[in-house]
Amino acid sequence: MKKYIYRPTQKLTYETAVRVLEKQGTHKIVKGAIDNTSPSVVKNILDQAQDLGIQDLAVDIAAYERYVAKAGYADRYPGYYAGNLFEKSLEHFVAFQLLDIRPEEVFIDLASEHSPVPDIFSRLTGARAYGQDIMYPAGIHGSRIGGDACSMPVPDGFAHKAALTCSLEHFEQDADTRLFSELARVLRPGGRVVVVPFYLFTEPAVQTDPAVSVPASVAFDRDAAVFCAQGWGNRHGRFYSPTSFQQRITAPLAGKFRFDVVHLVNAHEVDASVYARFAFVAQRV
């Protein structure tokens, strides 16, 4: 199996990499990043997504501000996403509220990398919290779980709650489906996982920086339009259409999870830089 490299160091120029993708002729290639936040685009997504039963969720701005103060981003985690802290802290807040973690529970922050979420959630709730990431050494080492999130070295029913904050989109090929199959094993009945942001769009799409994805031979979903975001630095970011979300996640996991999708109707009021518009909760049945 080819080793996964999150941000490959081998690069091409943007224009050269785009030409390689266009020459392959396997996908619709679009120059530029995906816009799934403009009001008109969000309206189109909602119109297409009626079968998902999306519910509106208004962010309690005062509660968000209290969470940020208690979490202590500025004092405890200086420099953490300094240019994007409104977005990241909002993602954490939404997950924190939707999960409702209790002191006796076990929580896993999936694809955690250098996130303070495990520390924050443990400190604020008293729960036992773990960070999981493919970049960590394999196995369980203290509060870190290393290795593939689709095959975690933990027993059945290990955790009560889990979260993916700006992470699910990086699970390439069928890894998103396999992840939820694994979570059906790892989470106890009644357990929950929150995904925020949930990247919904009007068609199946992948955003990539081709300068890094082309040298790494990253494979894109067959039915996806490929948006080439110059300078983005990431190899793969999946955007689901309402239909592809059902095909890839809800249908294969029917009977194991109940899925509830929410529209964060006023997320932009936290700050104009915030791009989270949707989230979903999957509850183990």
C-alpha cells in the first residue's frame, strides 16, 4: 500500500499540473476554488437537499464567546490557526454543543493532527479524550491513537462520542465509507459523531491543489468535478452533493446510524471569514 503523505513536498507549477489533469480527460476540470458559501449557492444546495431533511441551527453567539473564553485559545494555544481562529473555534464549539459530552464518557477527535480539541473537551467536561491521526505513531500512546482511522487499534464500543472538524473531506477514495463502518464498531449504541464543516455542494466535487496532488498521483472520485485551487496546499477535499452523500455514507450505513444534517444559518455572524455552512450528526443505533 502506498504511504499516505498529507502534504507532499514534490510539486509542479500550478499551470503544468492543471494541464496534466486536463490531458487525462477523466474529470471536468475547473480552475479556482469551490464556492459553497454564497447565499445563492447555499439556497441551491438546500433546494437539492430536501430529502436530507436539513434543519436550521442558529449559532448562539454569546454561548460561542463564552466557550472561546473557557477554552483559552489565546493563552493556552497561542499561534493555533492565528489567521483562521474564528473558523476553527466555531467548528469546535458546534461539535461541543452537538455532542453534549458527559464526564463519564470517552471522546475521540479524529484526524486531530495538532488540534487542541482533545485537551479542551476533556478539561471542560471531565471526559477521557483522545486525539487520533494517521501521522501519530501507530498504536495507543497516552491520549493519542495513531494509525488509520478506518482501522483503529481499540476494542468494540470503545468510545461514546467522536468528532471530525475540517477532516472528513480529506478521506480519499472509499475511506469516508470505511470510516463510518469503523465508527459503527468503535462507538457504543447511542454514541454520536459530529462532522463540521460538512462540505455540501450542488454537484459531487473535489477541491485540490494540483501542484501537490498531481505529483502524488492522487485519485479523485470518478463522478466528481475537480476544482483546482492555486496555492491551497492540500491534495484532496471532497464536497458532497446531497445525492453523493446518500450514496457514499447514509445508504451504506443504514441501520447502523441515524443521520441529522443541520444548516448553520448565521455562522457568518461570528466573523466574515467563517466558511462553515453545514454540519451533521451521526448517532449509533
